[in-house]
Amino acid sequence: MALLSRRTDLPFERDDSSRYLPWLTAFMVFLASLTLAGVFALSDLASTWDKGLSETLTVQLPAGEDERTDERRAAAAIKILEAAEGVEEVTLLPPRQVRDLLKPWLGAAADASRLPLPQIIDVEIDRDGIPALATLTEQLRRAVPGAAVDDHGAWMSGFLRALRSAEAIGVLIFLLVGVATAGTIVFTTRAGLGVHREVIEVMHLTGAHDRYIAAQFAVRSMMLGLRGAAMGISSAAMVLIALGVLVEFQGFGVLPGVDLSLGAWIAVVLLLPATGLLAWLTARITVLRSLARMV
Amino acid sequence: MDEIVRFQTVGLRYGMGPEVLQDLSFTLTPGSFHFLTGESGAGKSSLMRLMYLAKKPTRGSVSLFGRDIASLRHDDYPTLRRRIGVVFQEFRLLSHQTAFDNVALPLRVSGMREKEIKKHVEELLTWVGLEENMAAWPETLSGGQQQRVAIARAVIAQPRLLLADEPTGNVDDRIAARLLHLFEELNRLGTTVVIATHNKSLISSSLHPIMHLDGGRLSIEDRESEPAATVETLPRLGRL
Ligand SMILES: Nc1ncnc2c1ncn2[C@@H]1O[C@H](COP(=O)(O)OP(=O)(O)OP(=O)(O)O)[C@@H](O)[C@H]1O
Ligand SMILES: [Mg+2]
């Protein structure tokens, strides 16, 4: 690439002031990658749960003494639910699925088919025409003593709000890391301007435009930024993969949205060109602004 | 444009120090050739700095190529500086670049293509007798060789105004004569030349007028005829 292999008039390779820039950038990009991945994970989690749970009710029927009782209770509850206004779909979860749901809490014991399991009915509701919950619960209790209705929407909205604020904090941290990176580049570039003062003056006196000088600083800064970003992103990717494996291994995989989505990975990888661009632009602006004050 | 450089009652001081140049008024017309003399510390380099836009006068006005430099915008400087070639007294070669790259600098900053640059630079370096030293680092060159690199850099872009500060201080008379010949060659092609020098034999080898600095004041001696026309209109300077 001609742009990148271009020779420079400024002796950057003799310049100690930028030696730590790639490492600092690597650290910043590492933080930014993890934050970004976190934000994406939270956002995925929030939207999954938002969609999946806020439009459902769960009705729990206590386990009966035998299968016949269970069937009768389920039939009675379903009949009441289907009749209720605002209810769109009623699904009785098969025992196998109930067992899977309980596995994280009960462990292997959940597999024992002798264990009496409660019955769970998923109820999809139309949020605009919410059924009168109190009445519905009352009706169900009368038909099946001990029946319980969980309205996920109620506690989900609180939970979702917490998720969204965590997300916002993540975005804020991400932006702050970006600002800190830009600040580091500004200081490094200023130091470079000081180091190369004499060469810059000679370039000026031979008729170099500020743009010409700034371009050399900008390309240099971009290369250092890219190098740092590559280091930061690859370390972050290793951490994220390790984390994913760990989560999988611990069996938390059933929680929805914990795996990083493709979008999150793409965003993390896009930090590479973004860092390059930030480094290029920051250095360029810094040099142009400083040189504008020189004669 | 009938004047390359025009000074009107120019004064210059460094910081809070005394005026090192006082009431300088003169005009350099296109194609003129002047020697600039004066004792060490007389202000020759300072006068050069004003002419190559490294300093602004502390009073009076300086015009270059018909433009008052007080009215220049930041972006105008490169355009004017590209018309001016400078041989600095202390060379100011870029130590991290080869002789070739040093000479190529003015062409590169003005955006010339590398292929053409190569042709021009090699030709000129050969002319000043440095064909063997193109890839050499400045610090490995002798004082005289460095000086010739500096001169080559000053003239490579065929400037309209050439300012050379002690360009023959480190070379023997034979090379000095050759360099003077180079300057005269450029001058014949239309370049206005000012050479600051202590070199008596260089000065006496030709009849170019002499600008003399003494006590911060300037006088001009025209050796071909009576005092130069520009001086007549500026009575303050008629000191010779
Ligand atoms: N950067 C500077 N800061 C302060 N004073 C300076 C500076 N440069 C030159 N001077 C002063 O200005 C005066 C003129 O200096 P200048 O270098 O112009 O003399 P010169 O004629 O070129 O001398 P030389 O023949 O030794 O090169 C001197 O008194 C010097 O001390
Ligand atoms: Mg001097």
C-alpha cells in the first residue's frame, strides 16, 4: 500500500516520545473491546427477555398426587385461561421441558421422573388488552388450589430498566476510553512536534504546507494506533472466548443471550479501523492546530 | 512585478534586546546580484532571516514579490517560500536523510513525482561534484561537501530569489569559484541573488554591487557605475 510504505521526512524512528503509544492504545482498545462486548451482551439479553417474557404470563400448578389429578387441573386451568380476555395462546409445557428449566436449581435430581413436578402453562397475552390479572388469578385459585400466576412484565420492567442502565454505563465507559485514547494521541503528537521542531522548521522554510507535515504525523500515528488496536483486540478476543467457554462449561448456557452475537464480534473487530481512523484524525488535527500558531 | 524584495525603514530586535537592524530601506530588482558584507555580528544573517520569512520585522515593512508580508495569511507562506532558495549559514541539513533526500526535500514538499525528482537531484549533485556522495549521511560528509549539499537544496527548485549565507565558508577557492559560477548561472536565468560573505577574493572576482551592514545600518556600493539607483531615492543609505 503506497500510503503506508511512504517514506517520511521526519525521523520518527528516532523518536522516543511515541514508543509507548501502541501499548497504551492496546490497553485502551482492550478495555473498549470488553466494554463493547458487554454492552452488546446486555443489549441482546435485554431484548431477548423483553420480547420473550414481557408478553407472557406463567401459570404454575402445584404437583398433584397422581397423573390423573395433574391432567384434570391442567384442563381446568387451560379452560379458564382460554376463556379470559386478552389471552392469545395457552401452552402447557411438557414435563421434559419443565425438568430442563429446573435443572440449574435441582441438578441431577430433576431427572428423577419420580419427583413430583409442578405443571407450567405459558400464556401469551396481548399487552394492549391485558387481562384483569387479579380476577384471572382468583378464578384459577378457585379451580386449582395453590395455582400461582407470574406476571413477568411487572418485575421484568424493573429488571430491564437495570439492564438498560448498565448498558448506558457501558456506552459511557466506552466513550470515555475513546476520549482518553484521543487525549493520549494528542499528547504524544505534541511531544513529537517538540522533538522534531528543527526538522519541521526546515520543512516550512523549504515551502512545505502544514498539511504535508501533518500527513506524515497522521500516517505515523495511524500505524502506531493500528498496531496497538491489533494487540488490544486480540487480547480481548482471547478473554471473551475464554469467558464463553467458561460459561458453557459451567452450564449457564441455558440463560438466553449470554453468547456473544455476531454483531458484537463485528463491532469489536471494527475497533481496529476505528482506532486507526481516530489516531490518524487526532494527530492530523493536533499538528494542524499547533502549526497554525507557528510562522 | 518590478521588485523582488522591498524594505522600508525596517527595524529588527530579538526579544527585548537592542535593534540589530535599523532603518533598512532598499529594493532588490529581478535579476540583481548582491554581495552582503559586514563584520561578524553586524546582522547579515538577521537580514537574511527577514528575507526568507523566518522573522517578521519589529518595525517598518517588508515586501516580497510585491506582497507586504504583514498582510500574508498563514497559508500564503509556503507559496512565497517556494520561490526562495536559502543556504543557511549553519546548513541545517536533515541529519537523518541522505544527501540525495536532503536535496530532494523542496521538490517533495511541492509535490513533484519521484521519477522527476531523481533526475533533477542526481543531475545537480553531479554538477556540484557530489555524484559519489548521494547516499551519504550529512555527518559523514566534510564541511565543504555538506555546504554543497545545502547549496544544491537551495537551488534545486530554481528559486526566483536565492539567499546564501556564507556559502563558501568551508570550501577552497577553486570550489568557491565554481559555486559562484553556479550562482551566476542561476542569476543569468533570472534568479535574484544575495550572497552574504566574508570572502574577499570572491567579492573581488566579480563586479556585483555590495550591500554593507555596519552598526545595524545598511549601505549599498554599486561597483559598475555610481551608487545604485535605488540608493539615490533613499538618502539615508548613501553612506559609501
Ligand atoms: N536568535 C537570536 N536571539 C538573540 N539575538 C540574536 C539572535 N540571532 C542573532 N542575534 C544577535 O543579532 C546580532 C546580529 O547577528 P547575526 O547573526 O545576524 O550576525 P551576522 O552578521 O550574521 O554575523 P556572522 O558573520 O558571525 O554570521 C548579533 O548581535 C547577535 O547577537
Ligand atoms: Mg551570520
